[in-house]
Amino acid sequence: MVTLNKIYTRTGDAGDTALGNGTRVAKESPRVEAYGTVDETNATIGLARLHSTGEMDEALSRIQNDMFDLGADLCRPEMEKDAESDYPPLRMAASQVERLEVEIDAMNAHQETLKSFILPGGSPLAAHLHLCRTVSRRAERLSIELSRTESVNPAAIKYLNRLSDWFFVAARAANENGKTDILWVPGANR
């Protein structure tokens, strides 16, 4: 368990921060950008939860916890040194990706067939879930960019890819399983 007795440390006043292994890097480093955007995704989920209840809220709660797992994974570089660590770093697992896939399939089974692109909106919950989708897509892009130069757990990237799909399908569920989706009408305002 984490204990935080003091919130400010002053250690980042010069523009750097510590990663999970103690290495200090610039706050705008690609790794910090990636896990910082995961944190931003988590904050948008908190907004969506203001409008969710029941199973949807339970699922969003699980995903928020996963977001902390994902942040812990991304803030710990050098996966190849995991075995040498005094304690095993927290890494995303294939089972977390699989759970998202099962939940996507279950929600999608009840939805209207998609016949157009969807404009973000509809119910307040759907609108917030679309925001979650777009921020999680940015987290995915940043994590992929990071993986081009540093080691990144492949399960972390897969999770982010499935997560944005989860948010899309969940937004449709929040719009009466697609019945009240707002459809894009190409060229409607020419």
C-alpha cells in the first residue's frame, strides 16, 4: 500500500521527475507523456462515472483501477531488468486485455447495427465516454511512440487499443444501445 504523508516534495521544481525505478527524466519525456496521458484518461473516466450506475459504473471502476496498473507499468522502464528488481514491477497482463474483449463483445451483442460514423454525444454518459475514448487513443499513440525507442510492455499497448474500443461500444450502450446515437451526415451543411 502507498503512504503519502507529504504531497509536495520540491524534487521536480527544476523540471524533472523520478520514474518507477528511481531514474530522473525531464517531465516532458516521452515516457512521462505516455503515463501522464493514462492519468488524464483516468480523470475523464471519473467524469463519466458521474453519470454511470450499476454494471457500467462497476466496469468503469475496474478500468480506473487498471489505469493505475497501466501507469505503474509505463513509469517503470527497462522491462528486461524486471527479474533483477528487489520487488517485481507491476505489469499489465493479457487477462486484463481479454476482460475488455469479453465486455466489448457482451455490450456489442445488444446494439443496433452501425450504419454510419457516430458524432460524439447523445446522453451525458455517452458524451463523456467519447471523451474517454479520444484521450485513451492519445495515450495509445504516445505509448506506441515511446515503444519505438524504449521498451514498453506489449500488453500495455494492447490494453490501450482495446480500451478505446471499449469506450466506443460503451458510449453506444449509453445511447440506448445505439438507438439514440447521433449519426454523421456527410456533407449535411454544404
